[in-house]
Amino acid sequence: MSCVDWYGNARPLFLRGRVFALLGYELVEGRVDGGEMTERRRVHLYRGARRR
């Protein structure tokens, strides 16, 4: 599985068994369950950025 499969043009970060994706002004944490990536939580890093 790649981050293209998960979130398109994400920048992956793998840290101590956790998976994160940097999406522009958002940091998303995901989890692999049963071979599928699911989103756990999302943080907006810049208050002035528009949400999608």
C-alpha cells in the first residue's frame, strides 16, 4: 500500500509504528486494519487555510 492509494499526493511519515500523511496544511494520522488504511484523526496546521 502506498500513500497514493491512501490520500493521493500525501507525504508519508512513519514513526514508532504510526502512520502520518502531510497534506498541504493538514497532518492526518491513519491506521492499517485488515490491509486497509483508515483515517484516525486530522489536524489543520494553519488557521487561515481553507478546509476541503
